[in-house]
Amino acid sequence: MRLGPDRYRPPEPTLNDARALYLKEHLRAEDPETDSRVVGLANRVIDAAIAAMGRDPALSTITREEARQVRDEMLDRVKVTGKGVGGKVSAATVSRELSIISAVINFTKMEFGLPDALRNPFNRLPVVNTAKGKGRKASEKRDSLPSEVLTETRARILANASPELALIWRLVEGTGCRIAEVTGLRVADVNAGGDLPNICIEAHDLRSLKTVSSRREVPLVGDALGAAKEALGMASEGLPMLSRLTVEPVGETLPQPLS
């Protein structure tokens, strides 16, 4: 009989376990000041994922195929309003909901000390390109910029813009966040260290969010991580990280040199 710490191995955390930890430790669901709508959205999204997979899976057993299945189920939903059943939900809505699932898994992976080899199947899961018109608004059907245009734009900005403006471009390009979300980042919103560097997009006194579901954590990788570290080095605590470029209220347009 084996004794010691290996005698009883704790069960692997499931998606429900991850949800419980995320609500308690990250969203502080039991705090009266926590927005109940944010907690409710997280619960609905995880419930939908579990229903789509037909099980409460251990995190290590979720496959990319199951993540795609969850995405497709979400894209097939229709909106129910006071006027009855409407059209299908937008791809943007589904993308935000998938980012919540991804954030829940990433947070739990870090807090439970799960191995780095455990991949998050919801990370970078494509939505708009696979939606094939499902639930997409007209604004979402526009073609994305060709890669050569992005490359040329990046080169021109890095060569001609101020260092601060270049940082905004690098963060927008590398994270896919809205301009106002990047220019409104505070030092406290940026975690540029550890195994899972990320930025926390949330409302604060200097910047509101477009929708409640816009609150999320966005991974920092590659050049976006480098840009975040550079921005932290020139930032003042408590102010927007790029405060030399922003005025209150933080707007949704680029400063003139990048427009």
C-alpha cells in the first residue's frame, strides 16, 4: 500500500471546478459590489459549454473538436427579445463568450498549478471566418485587411510615429482589442510576467466598456507582450498606461498620427 502524498491523488479539475474557482477568486462573486450581470454571464457561458459537450469534462480532456462544437452551438443560437424570437446571435457575441471560457481555463490552469503541456483548446478559436454568415451583422462581413497592407502599415507607423503611438499600434495589432481598450489600460490591468501574461479589460473611472461582456482577459504573446513591457516602463501608477497620449474620456479613435 502506497503511503504519503501519492496515496490519494485529487481528481483533475473539471470545467465546473474551474468555473467555481474563477467566480470566487477572480470575479469575487460573493462580494456585494460585484456586478451580478458579469457573474450571470460567466455562469451562462459555462453552462452552455457543458451542455454542448454533453458532459462536465476534466480540463485535460477537452479537445479542440469539442471547442469547435461549443462554438458552432453558440453560433446557431437565436436571440429572444421582448418582441419574440429574433435573428441569430452575432459572431462578435460568440467570440466574447468563447473568450470567457478561455479566461476561466487559463485562470484555473495557473491557480491549480496545472502543467504547461495542458493546452487550452478555446485559445485563438476562429469564429468570424468559420461562421459562414451565421448570425453575422453587416459590419462583421467586411473583409479583413490583407496581410501585406498590415505589414506596410506597421512598417510606416514604426518608422514615423512617436514611440508611444507605435506602442498603441503594436498592442492593438497583437491583441485584437479596441483602440479605447488599449489606450485606457492602467498599470494594474497589465500582467506582463508569469506563465500566462495578459491584460485585463474592465471598466474604470477613466474608461467605460462598450458592453458588459466586453470585460475579459486577453493573452499577451509575441510583440504585444514586448510592447506591454515597454509601456509599463514609461507608465505612472494609477493613470492610463499610455497617459501621455490620452485625454479624458478615452476615445475610440486613434490619435491623429495613426488615423
